[in-house]
Amino acid sequence: MDSTVKRRGRPPKAKSQENEERLEIEDTLEELQSLEKVKQTTFLEEDDDMEEENNELIDNELDQQSDQQSDEENDEFEQIDDDLIDFCGDQETSPEITSPEWHDYVMSKFSDDELEDNKYKPGEKCPKVDGLRRVAELLLGDLLESNIQIITHANQGNFVTAHCELVFDVDGQQKKYSEVGDCNIEATNAPYNLFPSSIASTRAEGRALRKALKLRKTVAAEEVNLGNDNEAASPNINLEQKYENDAPINNALINAIDLICKRKGVNGDSFVAMEIPSGKLNEATFGQGKEMMVKLNNYGDGKKNAVPEHLVGYKEGWLKV
């Protein structure tokens, strides 16, 4: 018996056939891979085309929206321009406050019910105090303060004097304007003569408002139209005697002068010495005291009426010296 053991194996033919099958499979795989690549390339190209088409559609839509928005904005701007033109066309150019045209410009701002005829000057219109308040805030600015002080009371005689100080916000700065007003009970129409302090206060406010508005050719209606015929401006009437100007100055008027000196920064001693020969305020007459009040009130009303240098410098306690 042959002891040689023969190795079992595939026949040569079967091995060759296996190789061929393997090659065919590899070729098939390569072909499939190639087809897949072609397919992916095609899909990518289609996606690019689609994306480009979509981008084009989006751009077109955005352009349309932008054109529409631009048209709307242009229409809106045109409307704004038209409104501005109309608005500017309606605006009245105001003259300078120091110009000769300023008075007539201010008077044009009053309504008919804010004006009265001056009974002493036919044809002349006088603004009422309520109208002066409105127009002053319209042209100058907000009224911040309105302070009234009664200088002489009705129980001191028939003559009442009041002092008014107004503070306006003019272009961000506080501007003060002050004046005095009088009321003679005997020369005031009824029933107004029952309220002399109110009449004097209203007249003082009207004068202060006229000063603030730089009105030069008119007076407030309450200054002239509340008086009776005894108060008419006639050369035959002795106004000094009528208003008791020769009477001695009273404490109320002295204190008022001191108050105005303090507010205006005026040296009281120097000012009184310039107005009264004796230089002593308590020796002045009532009429002289009133005249001093008017002069003090006019200080500070523009550069021309600035406090003179030799009168600058208020001193506390000057009345006691």
C-alpha cells in the first residue's frame, strides 16, 4: 500500500474560473461606481441650476419689493416736502424786537375780544390784560412767576398802589419785568371802585406785560377804560393834588423802594441822594416816592436803562443809617 499522502486541491480549471468571476465582479463594481459618480455629478449640476434659478427668482422678487418701497418712500417724501412747503408758506416772519415794525406785529396777535377802544382816543385799540398775558407767552416764552405786592392799601386813603414783577423763560433764560399800577377809588367806575387793590394790581400787571412786549404806542385797556370822567387826562385837573402826591411818604412805599433796590442791585443811599435834596428817604413826599419807584423799575430794561455804575451795589440796612 502506497504510504504517500496526496494533497487535495482544486482542479486548475476551477481556479481559473473563479478568477474570471472575481474580475467580472470587480468590473461590475467599477461600472456601478462610475455610474454613481455620473449620477451624483448630474444631481449636483441640477441642484446648481435649480439654486441659480431660485436665486434669480429671489433677486427678482427683492428688486420688485425694493422698487415698490422706493416708490412709496418717494411718494412719502414728496408729501412731506409739500407739507413743509405749505407749513413754511404759512409761517409769518417776525421782525426784530427792536425794530419799528415790532409794535404793529405784536398788536396783530390779539384777537378781537382781547381789544377795546380807548375811550380817550377814538380809533385807538387797547389790549386787555388777559390778552397781554396770552400774547406775551406766545412771543416771549412761559410765564414762570407773577408776583404782586400792594404798596399802599385802601385803608390808608383813597389811593392804592401795587407793584407787579413777572418772570419769563425767554430762550432758556429767566427775564424779569416789573411795574407799578395805581387806583384812585374816587376816580374809578362802579363797581370796580369797590376793589381798588385788584384794579391797581391788574394795572401794574398790564404795565409790566407792555414793558415785556416792548409795546410803545398803547396802554392796557384796564389802565384807561375803568376810570370815570374825573380821571380823564385834562390839563384843567391838578393830578398832583388829586392823588395826594404832596402827602408824606408812608412805610409801605419806603419798604417797596428798598425791595426794588435790592432786586435791581441799586445802592439805596446813592439813589435817594440823587432824587431828594436831603438824601433821606423818610423825608420824601408820596409823589417823590412814586417817581423813584418808576425810575427803579425802569433800570435793567435794556442796555440804555442799565443801572448806572455809580449806583451799582445794594447795601443791607441802608434804611437804618
